[in-house]
Amino acid sequence: MLKAVKGNVVYTITEDQAGRYQKDGYDIVEELAGSPDRVVQYGAGKTVPYDKYLAIEAELDKARAELKALRGLIEAQTKQKKAPAKKPAKK
């Protein structure tokens, strides 16, 4: 069974009605027995608060810096493995 949810308003709908409600900004939720409901489609016109956007952007920048550092480590280790081992000089 599908539900259209927006704020504290909940409608029980059919699959044919889902598109119309989604365009009106309602989240389309599938009701699952014995487990939490699953969002099938998010309502149109949703926005993220700016402070939350900034927090996520900072987290992304941190993750990118960590990824760059790890790629550098991997590249350095790969170069060490590829370098030919020097044979000891014979006397």
C-alpha cells in the first residue's frame, strides 16, 4: 500500500495517483509490514537548509582530502614495488 506524506498530512493512495502527489511535494512511501516504511519517491521542490548544506560540504571536502592523501600513499608504494631491486656488487 502506498501513502503520500507531507508534513503531518498522510493520504492512502494508489500507484496511479503517486505521480500527481509527488509533483505536489508529497513523499511517496511504501508501507511495509513489520518494518519501517520505505520512501519510494521524494516530493518535488524539496530544499536542504543552508547550514546543513555547509556541514555536508565541509564533510565532503574532508573526505576528498583524505582520498587524495591515500591515493598518494598508494602511488608511492606502487612505485617502490616497481623499482628494480639493486643486485649486490660482486668482488
